[in-house]
Amino acid sequence: MATDKELCDGYGKNHTNADGTYFNPWSREAKNLGFNFKSTSFKLVKFLAMRRVIDDSVPDLSQESLDEHFPVIPFDGESEENSRAPDEGMRCTWFGHATCLVQFDNISVLTDPVFSDRCAPVQLPGLPKRLRKVPCYVEKLPKIDIVVISHNHYDHLDLNTVKDLNKSQGSGVNWFVGLGLKKWFTDLGVENVHELDWWDEHKLRDGVTVVFTPTQHWSKRTPFDTNKSLWGSWIVKGPRFKFMHLGDTGYCQTFKTIGDVHGPIDLAAVPIGAYHPRDFLKAQHVDPVEAVQIHQDIKAKKSVGIHWGTFELGREAFLGPRRELEAELQKKNLSDKDFFTTVIGESVHLFL
């Protein structure tokens, strides 16, 4: 019987340049992802000058308007219900952007935790700020077993949050990162850091396996480290259920391969926001139409929309991702029970 790596030959195993940096192997456009001043500067200036599309349902982004149209539900991680995985099914709580707490099979998984006010190197005015607050402090989270990091961009990997989690949770957490990121964590004193390549699997304990799978993206935290660490998606397999976190990605054919090898997926966290304008963001961020295609490619039974409604990163309307997702689901004869969205802090219990 062919191994996963043999089945996926040509879908992401050859992704390392001679200088040790990483690339997306499936197309020329995707291969060149990462800030290149010569090819990207004009588009970037044009993007930064572009205004957000106005959505009549949220006419402005004042706190009063957002509280009315897109409230935040406080989360109590110390309550009996939230402190552990449910006995039956899966429970998913969205904390904003790409941060989810997913509990199942006696496992609590936290994805791309960002609890700071700004997704930036420093917490200074003028840098991208949360439009919606987190529903609880890091210290109020329940016991976390697994943290998965999709890549090192500041809206997915936050220094202050990692420090706070390490301080409050200690060595009980297993951190999963792509190649090239482990040292960043160990330099902070974080223990139990597992660094994986695409298609690698790590058996955490009996019945629990973590798999690193490809996405189409890039990495960078400084002017000198473009694509020096590997980006990707994560599948956490328990005895009964499988959860997949996609983090951040453009659309590519590798998702069909992931579905063939590891599907069906019981619950997937799929990005739906920060996609407009398409000429600038298409290669690195899916829109709701492509998100639904990923949902189908990976053979997801349920998906939750992430990567929207928190930071103003794209120029689409604030609630545009939710509205466009609903329209695409109707076209595909799917329902909002198949691919759903929540408000921040809302917990959904899925019986599968």
C-alpha cells in the first residue's frame, strides 16, 4: 500500500530552495509569494490607499455599531461545560480571526492564538488593531493540550500571547509548528515544541495523531527571514473525530489530495476573509467561494469560517465574508449547518 508521501508526490514534497527557504511548488504565481519590493511595491501602495467596501448592515466601525451588529460573547473557560471536551461530539469556540478552541475526544486544541490588541511587531497606535475584543483573557482559558501554529505572520503568531500561554499553561501544552519555527519558541523558554514538514505525522499519545499538511501561503516576521519557516495546515486526529485548521491560504489543488489521503474531516476551520482586492490577495487568501471549494475538497462534514471579523486586513465589507459565504452555500445546495459562522466567543456543540 502506498504511503501518504507517495500518494502526495508532486503535491508539496519538493518545496525547498537551494538556500533553505520554502516555496509553493504548484504554480509560478504561488512560488513567488512573499514580499518582493520590485514586483509587489506598486500593488501594495495601491492596496493601502484603497478604502473598505461599505456594508449597509454595518455602516461604520464604531464600537456602538459593531456591538449592535456583531457582538462579542464573553467566554468562561473555568465553567464546568467549557473546562473540558464534551463527552459526545465536538465543541468549537471562535475567539476571533484564526483563533479557535476545539474540544473533542478528551483533547483541547487551540489554533493560531492571538489575544493582543494589535497584530504587529509592537503594540503601538497606528498598527492593525482588533475591531472586536477577545472574549476572555489567556489566563481564563481551560487546560490546553495542543496549540497549532499555521505560520509566523503577526496575525497568526503573537509574541505576547505565546508568553502568556506558556506562563499560565506551562509544559502541559504541546506546540506544533512548521519547519524553521521551533527555535523561535524554545528561545522563549517554551517546552514540548514539535516541528514538522508537510505530510509528517506525530503520534502524541494512543489514539491522538497530529499531521502537518500543505497550504498556499508564505512566511515573514522581519526584513530578513522571508520564507525561512514553513507554513501549512494541521489535522488533529482523535479516536473518534478529526479536526483540521487551515489558518491562511490561497486556493490550490493540494486540498483535493488532503481530502483523498486524510478525509473525511469532521470539522474544519476554513478562512473566509481578507480577500479583497483579488488581484492583490488571491494567491495568498481564499474568498468565500474558494473556501466552500476547500470544504468540499477536504471532504469536511462541517466547517467553521475563520480569518474575518476581527482585524481590518482586507478591503471587503466588514460582514462581507459572512454574506458571500451564505450566497455561495445556496449555489452549492449546502446549508449554514454544513459551513457555519459564529460571533466571537460563541460556542457551537456539534453532534456528528
